[in-house]
Amino acid sequence: MAQVAISSVAKAFGTVKVLHEVSVDIADGQFVVLVGPSGCGKSTLLRMVAGLETVSGGTISIGGRVVNNLPPAKRDIAMVFQNYALYPHKTVEQNMAFALKLRGTDPAVVAERVKRAADILDLAPYLKRYPRQLSGGQRQRVAMGRAIVRNPQVFLFDEPLSNLDAKLRVQMRTEIKELHQRLKTTTIYVTHDQIEAMTMADKIVVMRDGRIEQVGAPLELFDRPANLFVAGFIGSPSMNLLKGTVRNGGTVKNVGKPVVEIAGTAFPVPSGAVAEDGQAVVYGVRPEHLEIHPDGVEAKVSVVEPTGSETLAFVRFGEGEMVALFRERHDFKPGDTLKLKPRLDQVHLFDAGTGKRL
């Protein structure tokens, strides 16, 4: 079994700590994505699992075996990098077979594994070509094939799609997910792109400044972000996060119909949230959860972005600003006035001081 257990792992470069007691359990066959902004420590953590960085504290186990002091070659992992790192003077077939030949693997076994990987990745017609004769997506598939032939316990992907254009990224995203569904190999995938994380992962680990902010299934993080950072990071376009103050006495569970006052405008409070009268809060509502309604907040359109399938409207109310997303067609123009009402069952309330969900 290829469970990966990361327990209280820390990493320091001299006196600078970049990972702070990080713990993640990854089940056998699970696809886990480490996501976060640049510098959050996700690639460093992946390199520690791979054995390319030393562990300053804690333990990393693969298949029940602690691998802290094992060299990469003995960890039974295969890594795909952002840079394809292919040998330019070797053919696709030779690139994919190289690691197995170094191990002294029987040539018949090498040929069988290369053929299997080429069939899985649709590379059979290109086995005699050199990397310079391939597209970016084909080169990335060769790099993946080189990992597949090793038949590892764990696949590690370090931002493998960053060098591809937008259309090819979408295609490769689907191919990697389909590959995982077919091979069912435990996979750890690093990206800064939350769309990649949402569409590919069984479980997402959101990181910031060397710490884990939240762990959960993609829709769990989307529907119930634990704090302001996760709320703003997960989702595209980003959640509207509006600073305000709870008004109208007592807790929001009282019958006085408390509101959140934002830039002089009253917004309804989500049911189930608890906040004190006068408490500074952040009101979170995703653009797609704002609806045109006669009882809504009056807002003036400043910018319209039609994409075909969706229309984004950037609006101002008083001194506040927010974005609304509509999936039906609207002929909005700058200066138009809309009345927007948030769907209360989809509103999030956070404490302004701690950033935690209320």
C-alpha cells in the first residue's frame, strides 16, 4: 500500500523557517493537490517527499516506511517537473527507457513498459522522434511516460503545466486526471492555480507561509472556507470580501433582523452565523451568488466583461465595490443601476480580526 504520511514536518534554511510542523495524511490511490501562492512552501514540501530536500523536523512515511534518510532512488517515487528535463539527443523511446536501463532492467521488460506507457499517453506514433520535434504537450506527456514506466508507489508533480498555453493546460489537466483514474497510483500534485486544484484533486491542501490553512475536498473548501485566506483564494472569480459592522443589537440569531453595515449600506446576515452587535466582520459572497432582485442593494455598473457563457459586472454601491456574475445574457452598460441581493444560504461571515469563519 502507498499511503503517504507527513507528520509535523518542518524545514529551515539556516535560521529561516519555511515550513512549520506540517501534517497531511494521504491515502493509497488518492490524488492530493498542494496549492497556494508563490513562497508558501508547497514545492519545498514536495521535494522533501521526493528526497531532494532534507527534513529539519518531523517524519515522512511512504507505504508505512519512514523515508527521512533514504535517497530518492530508494523511495519508490517518480517525479514530473515543471521543466520537462528531456534528453535532447535521445528519442522519445530512449528518454522513457533511460531510467530502467540504468537499473539494469531486462530489455524485454523495458520494451513492454515503454510500449504500455506510450499506449496510455498516445505517444506510440512518436517513439522515434526527438524532443525538438514535439509540441509542448507531447513533451510533457513524454516526461509523464518516463515516470509511468518506473511503476512507482507515488507520483509527484511539481507544477507540470506552467509552461503550457491556456488551451493545452486544460487538455493536459484532463489527461492527468484520466491517467490517475486508470493507474490509481497515489499522487501528490503541486500548483499555484486553484482551478487546477479544484478540477483534479480528491483532496486539496491549501498552504500559506509554510502552514496549512485548510484541508478538504474541493467543494468542501469552496462551500465552507475556514478563513478569509481560503475564501479569497479558492474560486474564480474570487469571492467578494466586504468589510462591515454588525448592527441592530445582540447576536445575529436575535429576531431584530440584524444586518451588516458596509459602506453605509445594509446587507442581510446569513442564518446560523453568530456575531456581537458592533463587531467588525468581513462579509463574503461569491459573484455567482448575487441575484437581481427588487429588494436588493442598489449598485451602479462600472465595468462589464462579457465572456460569452457568462457576464461579469463590476459594480459600486456607496463607497463599496463588488463583482456579480450572471450566466444568462444581459446587455448591461456602464452607468446602469442594478439591485443586487445575495443568496443568504451562500453568504459567508468572517471575523475581521482573526479572519476565521463565524
